[in-house]
Amino acid sequence: MPLRASDIVPFSEARARLTELAEDVVGNGSEKVLTKNGASYVALVDARRLDYYHALESEHANLVLAEDAIAGLRQALAGQFVSDEKLDEALGITSAP
């Protein structure tokens, strides 16, 4: 949902209108960007939508991990392996003297 000019509120104004802004966010599903010194500072977002955003973020992370696992399995099936020394180096592990 694109932001409208009315969804961008200076932080100083938001202090006085917090209840009104929060009710607009929850009631209309809009989001508010609060600015400080003219730059984006924080946002007011419905808590349920924030939970949804976090679930999406978690799902995306799981998909990235799954894609990396599939790529690793394909490399293993193709016989592409990394030596123990290169793996230790990539992981920052030093060999015992």
C-alpha cells in the first residue's frame, strides 16, 4: 500500500496525535511514517501486520536456507567438494600446531 502525504507525520506532531494516529493505523490498515528533522525515523504499523511481516521474513529465511541446501546437494552430486583446509580457512578455524 503506497504512503500518502497524510501518512507522513513529523515526530513532534505525532506526540500530540498518537491515539488518533494509532486508531487510523488499526482501523484503516494504513501505516504512518514518523519523521524527525525531515527524515524517516519510525513507523506506526498495526501489531497484527507486524506479526505478519515477521512471519514473512522468517519464511523467506527458510526458503534461502533451503535453496542453499539444494545448491550444496547438487554440488555434492556433481562431485564438487571443498577440501578440509579450505573449509577451515573459510570458517576462520586455525589448525592445531
